[in-house]
Amino acid sequence: EVHLVESGGGLVQPGGSLNLSCAASGFDFNGYVMSWVRQAPGKGLEWVSGIDFSFGRTRYVDSVKGRFTISRDNAKNTLYLEMNSLKPEDTAVYYCARYAKYWTYASYSDYERTSNYDKWGQGTQVTVSS
């Protein structure tokens, strides 16, 4: 059974940092594009960042470029999101998500479309507030 378990969320002041982790199990983590997706209060899902499975190429939504860094450790079946210079508008539940197609690279538009992800974690709350 596929499991994605996020951790690392919390309350942080504006300008602060948080590091999220997503532990994956029950599937061949090495063969899937993975992403972080967030949902702010009262809003829909927003794709934040993605990483491919072999070359480690990364993509980001414009609002987090230069502040967030996605990475993965295929030996540990773990996805990460380093978040710096956090803003109140980054407040959201952050989800780890698996791209639906095995051994398939994604275009930027594919990354963005949240319906392209078939497995999701339970989410971790990130609150940026003074």
C-alpha cells in the first residue's frame, strides 16, 4: 500500500525558515516525479514545486522561486522542501504528491495540474505569522 507521510510543519515568524519532509513507502519511489502542493485557507490546491526522478531537475511556481528548494533522497525514499524567507501568504497545508505516471517526465504544465497526481499525503500545516 502506498503511503506518503509529511512532517516538519509548524508556526514560524515572517522571514523564518522551515524544512518539510515526506517519507514514501509502498512503491518504487525512484521511478516517480514528486511534488509539493499546498492549500491555503479558503482556497484551492496550488502546485508549489516538483522534481523529476533521475536527473533531479526541479520546477517551482514563481511565487516561491529563490526562497524554496525541493530535493529528494532516493536511497531514503524521502522528499524534502526547504522553505526560507517565509511570508504570511505561504500559510497553507502542504501536501506531498506522487505524479500518476511511472517513469515519465513531466512538462511544466503537467507539474502544475494537480489532477495529474494520484497519491497524496495527509498534509502538514505551515503557518507564517508574527
